[in-house]
Amino acid sequence: MKNIWFFLVLLIFIVPSLSGDGGIIPHHYEEIYETGQTAFITFKNNKEALMLLVEVSGEETEFMWLFPCPSLPEVDSANSSIFYDLAVFSAPRYVKRGWEGCCESGDYYPLEDKYGGRGEDNGVDPIYNGSVGFLNYEVLYVTESESLVSYLEDNEYSVPSNAEEIFQFYINKNWNYFIAAVCDTENANWSNYGTNIQPLKISFSTNKPVYPLRISRIGSIDSEIVIYIVANHKKIFTDAEVKFAKRIDEETLNDLYYYYLKEFLWSGSFLTKCYAFIEKASMDDLVLEDAPDNEEFREIHFYSSYPADTFILVCVFGLFWFYKKRVSKFNKLN
């Protein structure tokens, strides 16, 4: 009898448990890579503002983060709370089965103070630089991929073998601007699992909203990509799964209590959340196209009546075990 109770108690505890973009280039030869990317994009009047939350993992060391842009970018900080607001606002609805209804701004420094104006003669021209959180960044105008590789190697960064080809891909389509941000890990909140890069807000002019993902083939692994897009139309990209879509009307905007999110919305805008798991070899720039419809959508996750279902399951297993033991004992007696 004691064994039965031990078995039932064990089941009670066991059954419930059944239920950053950009290229990372390490300093010297340390191992560090990008593990996940979450982005928030607003697009209006051919102006894109892209806020990034990038997860990295590996050794606690200085590394450089590279991000290409189609036009001269503006770089500023982004408050990480915006990603919390987005996650809560777009969260799935959990319905029980059987029930009805169911950071501070970046600081700019004169170019000569930090970089001395080097690079004009070798295909890498520094435009301006500054800092956001623990990132010190420089905006470069690049005309030759070999020059960018040399620039990185001269600064003692270990450039992966595929980097030059990827740099040239962007230069060939006239994406000559690169943000080169150095992560100072001494001031970063690093743990055994890595860290999140200080959220950045990057703004630039473009005819279509775009997420430059091919650059992530440098220093990345297969990654989950989550992109929130605010535009005048519901958006989608190739192989993406729409997790949330909502038209923001005047009433919704006035009643919205998500402070950090509200400033990026406007009446008539559409907020879409897209998800994709993309293997490293398949990473390519994501062009955010208009979806075929403007239907609103929110995920619904159904769940059972825990802990009642767990209790029933435990009882069934317990009775079955007890029955088999009694039958076995009866057979032995006969």
C-alpha cells in the first residue's frame, strides 16, 4: 500500500512536466555566436526605424557587431521595455477546453577623438561614431569588401572565411553603409548563457521595409527570428508564420496603456508579429511585403483543466497498476 501512495505522489509531480541580426565577429580567436533575434520595425513614408534585441552566447570577450544599411543610418538607443510591451500586447489567448470564449540616448563624439579619421584611402571611410550603452559604434562607408576585411583584421578581429563574400553581396546592391559596433563585455550583463546586446534603434530611408539577415551568416547559428512590424498594411515575409495581426484604430490607440509601444503606433497602422526558424545556410535578407489580406489574428492555445485532469490521470494509472498487481497475485495462487 505504501508503494501505491509513493507511486501516486510521484506522478503528481511528474505529469505536469510532460505537458539579434547583424554579424558577430570575435576579437582574436574566441568563440562567440548569435543565438536569437527579435526586431521591431516601423515603416512610414519610406522611412524605416528598426529596433533590435540580439542574443549572443559564448566566451566573455570583446566582439564586433556589424550591420549593413541601404542608406546613411541614424543610430540611437532603444528601450528594452518596448519588447516587453510588444510581447504582452501580442500574447496568445489561453482558453480552457470546454469553457466559452475561451536606455539612455546615444552619445556622439567627434570622429577624430576616437578613430583618427583612418580609412579614407583604403575603401573604408568612417562617417561618424558614438556610443549606446556598452556599445561603441562607428558608421562606415565601404566600397570594397577586401578593405573592410583588412580594416577588421588590422583591429585584431578574427574574420570568418565567408565574411568577404557577404560584405560584397551588400556592396553589389549599393548597401555601402555598415554600422560597426564594439561590445565592451566588461560593462555588459554577461552570464554563463551569454548576454543581450544593448537594444539599438537604427533609422534609414528605404522603398520597402527590410530586415538584413544575410549578414547573420557571419558568427551565427540556426536561429529563431521574431519580427514585429508596424506599417499601413499587414506584413509578411517568405516562410514566416503570422503570430499576431491587429489594426490600430483611434479607439485602440486612445485606450492603449503600453507606454513604450504607444509612441510608435498611429491611427490606421497595422501591427504584425511574424515568426520563423531559419537555418544559418538559408539566412537571407527579409523583404517585408504586404500580406494578401488585412485580417486580424491572435493565437489561441487550448489547455486542459489542470490539476483536475492530472488527478484523473493519476487515478487511472494507479487503478491500472493496482489491478495488474491483484491479477498477478491471483494467478500465482491458482
